[in-house]
Amino acid sequence: MKNYTITVNGNVYEVTVEEGTSTGAAPAPRAAAPAPKAAAPAPAPSGAQGSVAVTAPMPGKILGIKAEPGKAVAKGEAIIVLEAMKMENEIVAPADGTIASINVSVGDSVEAGATLATLN
């Protein structure tokens, strides 16, 4: 057997190749896990954290921010525009309150469950 290290599109794989008799089918290569990428630093929140968190319902990209810290919002009012699967989704206030912080910036990629903003 021979071991090889192969790099494809920046991902490193360790593969083992058997020499000798052939059955006609090639053995499946064992792929090593790609090296973990450094996580992007969390954006600094704008002001203090509030008691009500507004979270992302799905992963996506922030297209717009419709409210700023200190603005009073009503339940159901749009706070942030999130693009997911090529659709624009308005993220709305879950309750009446005042925006305490906006934790994302336009262009940020977010995961499901990430805190986008907080309300008081």
C-alpha cells in the first residue's frame, strides 16, 4: 500500500492505494477532514444588549438594516432584511419595544439561530 496526500481546491486529503491484484473496481479513497477555517470575528454590537433577542430563522446574508438602536418598533415591524435561497426575508420584531442593539452589518453571512438584534 502507498499513502498519498492530495490537495483539491485547497482541501487536503490523505488517500491509500493498494498495489497488486485488481478486482476491476477501484477502492474508495478515505478523505481526511479539511482543515478548519478560522471563524470570522463576531461583529461588535451597537450599544448594550437588550432582553429580547431577534434571531435568524435560517442561514443567509444580511441585505439591509431597517432600524437603528434607540428606535421604537411595534410587533411585526421589519428590522432586518435577510437573503436566503435567493429570496428576501424581512426579519420582524417579535414584540413591541426599543432596539437595544443591532449585532450584524450589511453583507454579513449568518447561521440559523444567530442573534441579529436585541430589543428592550
